[in-house]
Amino acid sequence: MSTAAAPVRDDVLSTQEIAQAAKAAARVLAPLNEARRNAALEAMAKALEGASAELFAANAEDLKVAVSLTGEDALSAATMARLKLTDSKLREMVEQVRSVMALPDPLGRVLDAVELDDRDPEISKTQIPYGNDNKKTSGLHMEKISVPLSVVAVIFEARPDAVTQIAALAIKSGNAVILKPGREVERTAMALVRVLREALAAEGLPAAAVSLVLGRERVNELLAMHSLVDMVIPRGTKKLVEYVQANTRIPVLGHAEGVCHIYVDRAADEELALRVIDDAKTDYPASCNAVETVLVHAAIAGDFLPKLAERMRERGVVLHGDDVARAMMSALPVDDWHTEYGELEMAVGVVPSLDAAMEHIHEHGSVHTESIITEDAEVAERFLREVDAASVMHNASTRFADGFRYGFGAEVGISTSKFHARGPVGLDGLTTYKYVVRGAGHVAGDYRGAQGRAFTHRRKSEAR
């Protein structure tokens, strides 16, 4: 077992030094067995439980500064809600660390296995171990094995729980992580990272597996580290994500916004629809998976919209509507169907058909999460099949689009990209793969020409 040094303060290191230390830490984490990585996660969870006073004190300082901000610097109510660390949120953060620990090991999985040849060259005298079962076998064999990405940089805004979610997923998947928090959450993030680093060091693991960089000038420095950082994940506003995408050669995984829709079909159960919309808007309106637009089929709009307006009025939701919707209920005009309110506000539109609803979603949505409310199974299946989004749902709240709720333990972010990972990004999204080839003196030249050896190319399940 290696013995790690005491945690190093990131604030006295350059960005280059932090990235180099993270790369070195990643090389220590990658070959660790699952038991060692799980022990580190349990140590992290216990450390968080024991540091509640320190964490709440740091968060109180962040909140004090946040409340004093005015003008353009003032934080919205949604951001303040994300920023505040409560007893229940801290318990959930600890639970998420342990839920990640309980997940199956994402590393060393055989994603594919192909027998390339079932015989050895004549020079070979011995059979070799093949694969995880360590059985002796002859021939040339290839396996596709899951491995860590190595170093992941995550840029996020006012989310204390992002620190623990990301760190837990990184350690479980054998990656080092560099965190860049928004200035509004810096004190809380510093306290959280200090606690996590001390837990890692106590387990004999490198503290640099979880690192922190502060200050806007560090962002561009980090984005230039393409030789040390393997993926950047921005979690925040559309402006942040687009800035990161435009200013780095490192692969970027992120979503620019969460303009989520619920379509209430003509065959909807109206009470069910009200229940789902209520949850999707009011459970946590600051979340990117909260509903921002409700589309209602014209055939039921006259009956359903007044009920929706009353339900939303009771819940304190400000409604915006198109001309047809406003004729049936009290609502403000819709300024922009692309708006991600992030507050107790919601747009409502009336559409003549399922096709019109899907057209609206494809024109104005952000390919994040879309839901349909209907009792017509055929209509539901069309929606689920044809709507292009990372998550599509039937008779369910958009709030389910979440790594923890999907059983991923937590999430490092939600991706609306079609590259590498899509939707809530859990452990699988932090892994890649490599090809492992085992032979016994096999050479490519033996397979050339009319008299060359032939490949068998049998999948493992087909091989003898």
C-alpha cells in the first residue's frame, strides 16, 4: 500500500502544478481494486458527517456575501436556493456518496471479446492466461476493457452538492477531478474539498485526486491543459457552457440549458396531469430538469387550462401563455419560448395535435427532458420514439431526469450532447475503454497473402 503525503493546499500551487498532481494521482487510482476505492468513499462519507459544523459555517459565509450583492452581481432566488447548505442537503450528499459506493464496479468490465485466431504460431510452446477467468488458452484474443478517463475538470456554479457528487463518482471510477466552483460558493467548496482530501490521505491515497482551483483567471489556464486534462464538464448557465466549448481543445461534456416540456394530450388523465406538472415545476424550480413549458391539446384546453391556472396560483407559479391560452386563463404573454425560467414561472401553449407538440419541442427545446401525459399507449409510444431528447417520459415528472433517481448513485452533470455520454452522467460517463490483445508470438505478416493464416473473428460467446 502506498502512503500519501498530507493534503497539499491548492491555493499555493499554479494551475499547471495542480493539473500535474491530478494526473499523477489518477495513475495511482486507476489500478486500485474496487475495495480500496470503496474504502475511500466510506472514509469520505464519514468525514462529511463529522465536519457538519465546519461546512455550515463556511456556507454561512458564502450566503452572507451573496445576500449583500446588488445590481448585476445579485443572485437570483434560484441560485440562492442552490447555494444554501441545509441539514437535509448535507444528509443527501452523504447518502449519495454511499450510494455511489454501492454501485457495481465500472472498471475492468469486458465490453467485447473477440477471438482473432484459435491457434498459436509454431514457435509458441506454452499456453497463456486469457481474460479475467485466467484460464489457459491458445490463439490470439482481443478484449475491450472499461478504464478511467484519467483527469476530469468540472466547472460549476452555486451547488455545494456538486462537490461531493463529482468527487464520489470520480473516485469510484478511478479518476482524479479538478473542481472550479463559482465565486458564490468558493468558501463552501474549499471546506468540502479540504474534508475530502483529508479523508483520502487518511486512506493512503493521494489528496490530489480531488483538487480545487479558484478565480476566473484559472478557468482559461485550466482549459489550456489539453495534455493533462481529459474531459471538461461545465455545469451552469448556457453562457458558461458555450464559453467553455469555444475556448478549449479538451473534449467538453455538458448541457447549455434545460428547457423541458410536458405535453398534455387529448387522452390525458387531467388529475394525473395536474399532479405531474405541479411536481415538475414546484419540487425544485431552480433545477435544470424542472418543466418550463406545458403544451396542451386544443381538444381539452377549455376544460383543463382553468384547472391548471388554479393549481398553479395555489402554488405561487406565475404563468405565461400564448394568445389561445390567455383567452382561457389568467396569464402574462410569452416573451420567448426558449426561456429557462429557473423560478416559479412557466409558459403554457395550446397545440392542435401531437405532431404540432413535437414540432414545438424540437424547435424550442434543449434536448434535455420531455414528457407526455396521455392514456393513449399508441400516442405515448410515438412521442417516446420520435422526440429527440436525452430523456423522454410518459406520465412522469421531468424531475426524474437525475443520476441519483436513475440509480446512478449521483451525477457529474447532465449531457445534452450525443458524444460519449447523454443524459445524467454517472460512472459509465467517466470511463472509456482500451483494447487488450493477448498472443503467443503472433505477427501481422503471417496473415498476409494467399497462403496467410486466416482470422477466425469469433465473439467470445461463439469461440470454442
